[in-house]
Amino acid sequence: MLPLRKIIAEMDAYIPGFQPPDALSWIKLNTNENPYPPSPRVREAILAELGDDGETLRKYPDPQSQAGRDAAAKLYGFDPSWVIMANGSDELINNLIRAFAGEGEEVAYVAPSYSYYATLAKIQGAQVRTFGFAADWTLADFPHRYQGKLFFLTSPNAPLGVTFDNAYIKELAGCCSGILVVDEAYADFSADNALPLVRECDNVVITRTLSKSYSLAGMRLGLAIARPEIIAALDKIRDHYNVDRLAQAAVVAALHDQPYFNSCVTKVCATRERFSAGLQKIGYGVIPSSGNYVFALPPDKDGKRVYDALFSRKILVRHFSDPLLSHGLRITIGTDEEMERTLAALAEIG
């Protein structure tokens, strides 16, 4: 028998969204990927980094990912000492837990949201606590003073799409004795974000990903913005070459091409609104979303039935077995054509 730690032997693994081997034959709306390619500058930057013979790949990348930090700092209006780059925002979530929560200490998050928080906390040996939603989409029963080490707030919430305004986030930060991590994986699709609170509140950390709005899910790129002392702590425990050469070239090119980025985000948001209106016309409930997805409620509240019917038509959406979510479906926003075909299939399924 393997001498595993007890918690590892007993825990369940996080299950990511299904990736079909024949993805091009599906309408793939299950993992919140962007339907548009990344900026053309990304390809140019990667090819330039490779050179004619790939010579650069025999050498380690910049351990600080400094060019990416500088690009993000300039874009968001911070000094580079407030920014860290990562191998996806999941690396940042993991390292925040490692840095702030010891074995037996508490980490909390909103349920439903990103269940991977719990997986990473359990690996660390931390205790996990969840807070649900009240009817007005604030948090139910959140204490006047939360004593846990970390609280993860996904805004916009995934999978529901609701977002939290900065006044409420600031209120939550004031209630947290530890760190409030605002996971803004989908903030670029929202009308607002919590970046101003990083300066106003010394315990707020913002995490971002380039997987969604910048169409770079295949590169695994993330970043965090926080006070320099928090960034310095995260620098201590990250892998010393955590962002590879090609990814570093890609992130700089992507962040520099804001006109292309804005064009893609605008298209996704416009399609989201049209698709939401179409869902309502065929009798579906739709939670107003600020992400690149919607949470749709079939008339009979049987999400699994509709998921299976869509799957048989090679339309892939996300159904969750969690009782809080099983009545609905999270549907990523694809191209206009993909969403029209999905609406037609939903109308046919009933």
C-alpha cells in the first residue's frame, strides 16, 4: 500500500470540464474558452522568441517574468512590485493557500463557485468552510469578523455569473482578519472590477487569468495584483521558472494589443446578451451574467435531461452534479452561429 498522506488518500480529485478528442466536430461550450483566437501579435511574438532554429529553448526563461510584470503593471496602473506572473491563476490560488494557511487553519469560499479552492486547501491540510448566497446575491450569514486565513470571492461568480460591487467587496474585506482574494478570472467581461480596492485595503489580492478574455487557455498564464509584501511572499514559494519562454512572450504581446482584446470582449458580451434574450423567449430562466457564460434554467429544472439531449447532438455544455447547481446548465458564450444553433437545439429539446 502506498504511504500516502491520509488526506490525499481520502480526498476526491477535482474534475475539469470534458475535453473531447474530436473537439472540432463539437460545439464546445463547456469550459468557458474564448471563441476567438488570440491577438495575431501573440503568434508573431512566439515565433520571434523561437527564432529560426529554436535555439532559445535550450535556455531557462527569465525567472521573474519581468517583461510580463511590467506590461501588466503599466496596463493596470501599478508599480511592477505589485504584480506577479504565474502558470495560470490556479498556481496563484495554490500558492496563496500555501503562504497563508497552515495545516488545520481555515480557508473559505462561496458555494457555489470554483470548487478547486477546496481541493487545494485540502491538499495543504487546511480546513474548508463555505458561505452561500442570500436572496439578494449577498453572502448569507457572513460573520462581522471572519477569522479564517483566506476567503476566496469569485467575481463574477462562476458558474452563476453574478458580480459583486466594490462597496460590498470593501465591506467584506473589512470583515476579514486574513486575506480576501478576489478571483477575477472573468472580470474583463464585466462592467467593473475590484482593482481600486488593492490600494484601499491592505488585505485584498486580485487574481486574473489570460485564459478567458485573452484566448490563451492553452498557454496557462495568470497574474495577481497585491501589495508588494504579499507579492514578495508569493515570489518566495513559486517555482523559480514558473512561466516558460513562449508564455512570457505571449503575455506581453497579448497585453500590449488592447484594441484586439477590446474587440473580442465586446463581441462576446454582445452575443451573451442576445443569447440570454433568446433563452428567455423559449421559456428558460437566465441569471444575469457578467462573465463569458450564462447559467440557464430549463423550464422543468432538469439540467441533466437537457445536458444529455445536447450531448447527443454534439453540443457540449457544463452540467454539475452539485445539488445547488444540478437544476441548470452553465453555457459558455461561443460565436453567434454556435449560439444560434444551440438555441435551436434547446427549443427542439423543450
